[in-house]
Amino acid sequence: MELPSGEVLENALADATQDPAKLEYFYTVLSESILIVVREDAVKDPSAGLSLKKKAGVDLIKVESEGLTYIPVFSSLGRLKQILPGRSDHFPIGARELIAESQGVALFLNPGSEPSRPLSTGEVNGIASGFILNRSTGYLDTNGAPTIVGQASTPPKALIDILTDAFKKMKDVKQAYVTQIFNPATDHTPHTLVAIDATKDAAVAVKAIKTLTTPLENSGAAIDVMSISTNSLSTYFTNECEPFYKRKVLGLF
């Protein structure tokens, strides 16, 4: 397989910056790319490349932005020379290898240049775990932030059972969905999102669901609840998901 060039990665980043729907493609291109990183100390043969696993004690330079610390990574040698002219202590590394070994550490792609993008620890962890790749992107959450949504590899059976039983007594709930949601800018891991389609008092139903899910949250589960409306995220559920609960026409489940 031919690896994406630095130009392909930069174009994917520029497109994703303008259109959140293209985030998925950017993450895919990034994960398949060769990136350039910079050592704290110069190496004798920077063109040879290094493996972080094989080179114990390799320390990469860090940068700070808005109070956060990042490992700077560059889409190409040319981009590095443009941003940090005169540095020879650099080496190429596969993005997947770097990301796998940098979980818990944020990355910054092409800092000081355009296009550029900070990659939060949540994004790094999400790429490493595989959650971010091949998921639906381009939806905005209820606060207007770009999000990544997708089904969990294992459905949350305990949650589904609790809610299915409760919905039989909640006549306003027509159908309900469950998925995982991830905000690359703020989240460290994906969390569960329940969406309900209610006929009238959706706010009351949402409040009741939050009460029902409190024991699960006390056990460590992160669960959000929303009602289906006309916002961007609602279209994900109505267009791409099958409800786990659906009330029958005659009011019988």
C-alpha cells in the first residue's frame, strides 16, 4: 500500500478544518502517514530513522500551547524545515507506531504553520484504540462542537434492559437509540449517549432516564441523554441508527 504523502495529509487536514464531515478521512490519512519528529539531542544519522521501542531513552521535543504540552509532529521534512530551519535532529516514524507509544500524550501537527492541528490525548487514544477510525463524523453535539459517533463493539446490555423496561410505562417515548459519542477536543474516552424520540414532554422523559441511569454512572459508566430534535446530531440517529426500543402503533410493546 502506498503511504500518503505530506501534501495528502495537509490537504486532508485543511478540508477537515473547513468541514467536520471530513474528520474521518483526515484521521484515516493521519494514521497511515509517516510523520517527522524531533529529538531533544542531535543524532549522527537522522536520515536513517529510529524506532522508539528500539531506542530506549529517545526524548522528543515538546511545545506548549494554551497551557497544554504537546509533542510536535510534522507532515513532511519540508514542513519541518519551514517551521524549524536548521534542525538536523529529526527522524521519520509511522503515525501508528508513534500514536501507540504516545497514548496519554497530546500531539501537535505542524505547529506554527498552516494548516495545523493540536491532537488531544483523547484523539490520540481514540486513534490507538480504533474507535475514531471508521466512525461517523461531521455531526455537531448539542453545544455545536464537532463529534465522532459510532456503535460500541459490545452493546450496553444492562442499560438497554433498564430503559426498555422503563419505556413500557413511559407513553411519551416513541423510540430510543443508544450509541457512543466522542468530542475530540475535550473527551479522553468515548461515552454512551441515549437519544429518545418523545411525543410531548421530552424534558421530563430525559430527566427520568437520567435518574434511572444514576446507579450505572455511580459504577463508572458515563451516560448522556438527549431528545431527538432538528439538530445535527439528531440526524445521525434518524438516518443511520436502528432504535433499540420502538413503541408499536397501538401503544403495545
